[in-house]
Amino acid sequence: MGKAARYEARRPIVDLRTRGVPTRFNRGVLTRSACARRAKSAPLHTLPTAMKFPRRYLLQLAMTAVAVAIGLGSAWAQGYPARPVTLIVPFAPGGASDVIARIVGEYLSRSLAQQFVIENVAGAGGTTGTTRTMRANPDGYTIQLGQMGTHAAAVALYPNLAYRPDSDFEPIGMIAGLPIVLTARKDFPPNDLREFTLYLKANVGTVNVAHAGVGSITHVTCLLLHSLIGVQPTFVPFNGAAPAMNALLGGQVDYICNAIPDAVSHIAGGTAKGYAITTAERSPAIPGVPTSKEAGLPAFDASAWNGLFAPKGTPKPVIDRLADALAKALDDENVRNRLVELGCEIPAKSKRGPQALAALVTSEIARWTPIIKAASIKVD
């Protein structure tokens, strides 16, 4: 055998019966001559095949990868927040949403050791700021105070709404329930809700009602009131609850269906009238105002609410950290006292957290959609 032939016989080969896997194994290299001898005596099923990993090894590898991912997420959340957090309020400064956001934001800044910076993004009944939140980077550094108007009523009011309240956000938790107070300028003629109803029916063409933007709490709850009374007075829109209330105090509008924090100080101080509050019992903040049931209109039952939301895709460890901090804020004596003084209702522990807020959004969309559609109001 010549030199070239001897080399060819000793060169490692690819055995066609092993589907292209080189015949290199722990016991050395099979040369062509050795392979030829073994092939004559060994059955096909005993020849080497492609390397296979034990199933147990693959499972352990997968479990390790999951554990590492969870560990990294948990470690990242423990370091959150590492810089200031933007808390978007989709209304003008001074209204109930803004005041509540600042009370809660102050506590979160202390407890999480980073500033929660309030950014007021008013417009389109709160949907402008809500859309900005939806489009923000889902890293936990942009969150929003949403409410019944932005995360329920807007679905029926805006056919081209840029977001879905029940699917484009990560709920963090409910902050407070907000009873609605039917509030009028101090010199408005009616003295109680019965007289108010009669006056409205007799003067529907001349009275006007303020609201904080189409789809806002002040707008939607007055739609409910008007549907119960059977009237359609003139709406006067404002860019937030605070400007709307200022217009009422100045006598430019006749009445408003306002969240209690915006009305309590004015009613208590005698600069505005309160006809009814939408609670089962009178509010300690304004005990002189009867409930809607006491006043003769029990169907006027519309409690608003505020909650915190983050963009869809925000990591769950971050949502959990924020939800825990919010729950602690609602148990803090100072925070509770400030909210209660405004007439807010602190949610029970069973109504806090992401799941409870998600369920609330779903139920509120179902509740307000038929009321708004019946009013035949849509906004492009």
C-alpha cells in the first residue's frame, strides 16, 4: 500500500449509517479500515448515533434559566426606582384628581426614596394624558392617576379612542372612592333637590351646567342625572374641574355634578349649595347635604374613583412594588386623614391591588356604556 493509500485508510470518516455524524467518540478515532472491520460484524442499531441529552438534564437547564430570570427581575425591582418617577394627572392643577395625586405622590416619594413628579397633561376629558401614559416606555418610570372618566366612560364617548382601558394598562391599585355632589352657585333659586328638579324642567332652555371635559366624571354623572330627570340642559365645558368650579363660584354657570373633594370646602363655607350626595349615608365632611335617596332621587347613584395605572408591559415586580407602596400609603394615618377630610372613601383591603382595580375597570365600562349611548353623545 502506497503512502497516500495508507493515509486514506487511517483518516477519520463520516459513516453514512450515522446520518452524517463523524465517528469520533471517547475511545478514539475510527479509521476507515477499523470502521470497515466493525461494520461487517456489528448490527446497524449498535452503531454510534447523534448525541442525545438526558431529559432530566434538559428540565434542570430550563428550570435554572427560569430561576435566573426571576432572580434578575426581583433584583431589578428591589433597585426600583433608581430615578424620579413621572406621575401623570390628565387634568388641570387644582382639581380632585390633582390633589389626590399629590397626597399619594408625597407618600410614595418618601417610602420609595425617589421623587414622584406630578405632570398635568389636560385635554379631551383626560384622554390626552391617558394616551401619553399608554405610549410611555413600560419601565415603571411613567405611571398615571386614572379615574372613572378616563378608564370607563371614554370607551363609549370616543369612537376613535387611542387606547383600551381594560387591556392597554397594568392596573396598580385603587386610591379612593369619590362620592358625587350636586353643587350649585350659592344664589341658585331652588332650595332642595325636589325644587331643583322642578326648576330644571321649567327653565331647561336657560340653565347651564359646567363640566371638566367630555367624558370626565363631572360630565358623565350629570348625564345620568339629566336622564333621570328627563331634561337636556346646555353643557359648558372647561379644561378641568378646578376651572369649572371657579366658574360656578363666579356665577358664570348654574351647577355641576362634582367629585366631593372639589366641592366640600365651598359647601362648608357657604359659597356654594349642595343638593345631594351619591352615598348610602351622609358624608362627615358635609353632614348638612342629604343623600340622593333622602333627597328623593335614589337612582342618582354614581360614585367615582381614582386609581394608579402603568403602561402595558411594565414588569410585574415593579407593579407589585408600587401596589405594596400604595397599600401602605392608604394605611398611613396622615394620608388617610387628608383624604377623608376631602370626603374620599378609602377602599377596603379586599378592593385594593391590581386585580381588584382591573375588575373595577371592566365593571365600570359595562355600567356607563349604555348610559352614555342613551344620551347619544359621541366625540371624534
